[in-house]
Amino acid sequence: MQWRVIEYREFYDVPRMIVATNDEGAFLFYSRFDEHLDSYLTHYEVFRLPNTLINDLPRSWVDLEQRAIGRIADVPVNELPFAVERRIS
């Protein structure tokens, strides 16, 4: 399946919020910061986004997952179905 990364935000070692598309639609990959762990989660929560949102992504992605039309299974940070830039701190 061919993935296309549209944009990403909140970079800490890897992007922590990614919007990507494939033949099935548009998706948000979100690795939240966990206050109790004082660290980012080791997985992405994956949300299905409305396709219409891709052409008009909001300036702020705060609560972007609340605009999703569904939630899909989590994906470990190291097992994304596409390549992303990595930075080692």
C-alpha cells in the first residue's frame, strides 16, 4: 500500500503527530505525551480523518483527533507503515 505523508508536527526524536494518506483515506498518527510517565508514548494512536480535512488542515492540531471519524488500532512508533525523519537527542 502506498502511503503519502502530508505533514507532521510536535517533533521529539520522531514526529509525534503525523497526517498521512493511502488508497483507503486519510489518517492521523498521534503519539501523546504522558504526564504520569513524563515521556511520550511508545505507540501512535491512529485515527481515520475525513478526506475533506486533508485539503484544509487547521493551523492548530490541538484536538485534531476529535475531528476523526473513527479510531484504528495503535501502531508502535518503530513500526510505522512509512518512513519518517528521525533525530537522536
